[in-house]
Amino acid sequence: MVEHAFADFAHDLSYKGAFELPVSWQRELASVAAALEEADQAFSRIEERL
């Protein structure tokens, strides 16, 4: 759920923003997205065990 919300935010910022994002910002967004993906997968594994 959080991953999806972040993806929407990042997409809007990257593709609908008023300016082009610097590469360093794009990398940071990708890093956050990867961390959220890991967290989402961990939550799914925990949920499966309940």
C-alpha cells in the first residue's frame, strides 16, 4: 500500500513535475522505492504466516 502511494508520488514528480529532476534525486527516489518494495515483501511474508 505504501509502495503504491510512493510510486504515484514519484511518477507525478518525475513525469508531471514543473522541472526535470536532477539525476541525484532520481537515484534517491529509486533507492526509496527499492526499500519500500523490500518492506512490502516482508509484510507479505509475515501476513502469509499469520
